[in-house]
Amino acid sequence: MGFALPMVIVGGLILMIGAIILSARSFSSLTGSIRQNQAKQAEEIAESGANIIIQELNQNYPYLLVINCDVTNNSAAQQMQVPECDEGWSSYLLNDANPFGACSQRSQNPQNIMNVVYQATPGGKGFYRLRSYEFFGDQIQGGTAVIQVQGQLRHGSSDNQRIVSSAILEKEVTIVPKCCDLAPFETCSVSEGWKYGLTANSVALQTGDVIDENPNVAVSGANINCSSCTTNPPENVCTPWGATGQAISLSKQSLCRGLTNTIDIAEDSAGFVSGERSRNNIDIPDAPSWNTNWRTKEGGQMQPMTFVNKSETFEHLDYEGPHPDKSCYTEINNGKPITHCRINSIVTSDYSKFTIKPGVDGEIRFYIEGAAINLSGRQFFVPEGTKFGQFAIFGSNSTSSLNFSGGGEINAFLYMPKTKVSLSGGICNPLIEPLVLRGAALVDRYEATGDCAQIRVPTDAGKTLCDNYGLCSTNSDSSNEDLEYVAVGTNRWDYVQMDR
């Protein structure tokens, strides 16, 4: 009996110690499970953040896919600070070093990417933070990029948070060039030759329009380039582009107001641009000048003609040589007639009309040597069915202005790199025609005043300018203007560090 009580006490102690050990093990297991779950959440946050950053680069900043972002504030004490990469994305200027430009609808403000690299994840589980982005490869052919993103699981109030678990995901992706508006590896269907329907040092489009003659064309030729504009076009195509008094208004208006891209867009009180807006520095060659070997029948020099309120018809001779009644000369190249006319100045009104008759496949070219051309009323009537590229006006260094007013139409290519071209008028009235340049323009300054002043760019205008006038490349500082980069696929991924 004397041994019973000690044995009970010893047994009870043993059971109590066992219970304590089991409880400690259970608590340790529970703590480990919590930490493991927190680590898994941090990994998911890192993976989500990496996907968000890559998606944002693809959609809005593809030109940054070949630019490094070496984050300089990655110490333990700086993990809750906005990443800084002053030598990369933060300081990048579009088109400065990148051989590709920005396709339509891409952001024109590279620095805005820094608003995306450190954010709360959808659902509020935590924060992701970019730690580095490094590109390996060639800026023409592409290559690979390695991105590191930290996932941070946090606890605490919004003003007193702490990181309870983090994970750093390292992912390698492939970077390839692709055509604008096409999927990766698809064959480019870019327009041939000159890219722009309107090329100018300065543009005041105001409520005028630059549109495609065929609204269903696969690749728009109704692009505008304003070389001296002081700002890039807004990344939102529905935002007017204004710079130093120039107003290049709503682009792709069908996206902005639900309107369709047709030529019946008058009285919309907004400038409509079917294609893209850009401000590339373009090397524009001088327009062709009068050939002094084109002489009169007697061998003398042809003198520039002046026309004031006079109706005239311009057509070809049946043979090669000078015209008997005008300062014009007809050439025949491989059966194709081209008539060249030397002109000082032109003034027309409602009571005078120029009729251009280039024939089935011929061309008529005006070489302007005077200071100004003033056209009003309906003039330069080209028979229906005549192709673009059959009539051109070349301006000299002395030609300062071409003013086109009233209601009427020019079917022409204006190659006047030293000239200000103004379209004023085009009253929107069923009894009065719009004021239309059916063609393309390469000028010094372009100004449109009037809601019905339009440039309607024909299909394949770029190829025609290349074939007929030798304008086959813009030679801009963004030579691959129809290409951009894209990140495709994941080559490998790993977690390089986890704080559990």
C-alpha cells in the first residue's frame, strides 16, 4: 500500500510530460504549416506580379522589353520602397536608342511603367515588387530576358505593415520582334514604300480629316507625321495632340465616338485620322526640279507659265517633244507618256478650271517655281477612274504657299517640302462639295480650316510614291516603324530566395 501513491504520482507526471511534448509538437507542426502556407502565398504573389509586369510591357511598353531595369534599392530595409532604376526604364526616352518605334495604341510615355512595377496584387493578398529586369540579345533579332519579382505577404494595418513572408521569382522569357497589329511570328503585311499620307514639319489639322479613301483597307495609309511637334502623340488615341499651336485631333475616331471610318464624316467638329500619328525625324529629299534639257522646238529654254483665272487643259502629245502652245514637254518611257510643265504661279476661281488628262497610264507633272499658288472653286478635275500617281505638283525652294479654298477636289500628290499648304473652306452643305485632296502630301506646313477639309489617301499610295517618285523609305530615326517587340513563353523559372 505504501508504494501505490508514489507510483500514481510518477505515472501522472509521465502522462503530463507526454501531453506537454505532444502539445509542443502539435504547436510546432501548426506553426510550420502556417509558415509553409505563408511562403506559398508569397510565391503566388511573386508569380502574379511577374505576369502582370510582362503583360503590361507587351500591351503598352513593348519597346522596354530590350531595355534593362537594374533596381538600385533592393536592401532589406528598402523592400517596401518603390523600385528605382534610373539608368533604365525610369530615364528611357522613346526612339532615343531603340531601333523600333511604338506601334499604334502603345504608350508614348515609357516612364509610366514605373507605376506598375510595385503594387498590391488583385484581391489584396500582398504586394509584388520588381527587383531586376535584364535583357540578353540583339535589339534587332531579339533574345531572352530575365525578370526577378518579389512577392510580399504582409500583416498589419495599412499604415503599419510588416512583411511576414516573401519569395523572389526569377523567370526567363523569350523576346522576339513582331509586326504591329499582328500575332508573333505572323508574316508582316505592312504597306510598301512611303508610310505617310501626310508628312510635314508642322501640322494644324484642327477639324480637318486625314482618312483612307477605302475604309476597309487592310493597312492604313492615312498616317500623319509631324516632325517638329514638341511632344509625342498621346497614348490614348482619343486624346487630341496639341503642340506649339498645332492641333492634331482625334485619332481613330471610330474607337472614340462609335463612328465608322468612312468619308462621310463631315460636321463632326473633330479631326479624324484613320492611321497613326507620329513625330519621327524624317530625311525628306528635295522635290524634283525642271530639267533644263526640256527645250522648245527651236532649242531655247522654256519659260515658266503664269495662269490667272484662265481655264486650261493639260494632256499628252502623241509623240515625244515640246508642246507648241505651252511650256510643257512630253516624254515617252517604255510606252508610258509623262508630260512635264514648267509653271511660275497659278490663280483660279469659280470661273476658271484646270482639266488634267493623263490618259490610261500616263502622268502629268507640274514644276512650280513661283512663290504661291491660289486655287478656289472646282479645279484640277481628273476623270473618274484615274489612278493616284497620275498627277503631281512639285514645289521649289521658292514656293512658299499653296492655298486651296472653297469647295472642290485635287487628285494629286503634293511634293512640296518647302511650302505651306492650306485647305480652307469645304462648307458642309449638300449643295457645296467638301474640300478634298485625294492623294498624299509631303509639305513643310499643313493647315486645314473647315470641318469638310480632307485628305483622302488612296489604297497603296505608299507603293505608288515609291514606284513613281522614288520615295521608298522614310529614312526616319525609327527605321523599323512597323515592328515592335513581344515577350513569348517561359524558358525557365525558379525561386532564388525565400524568407520563411
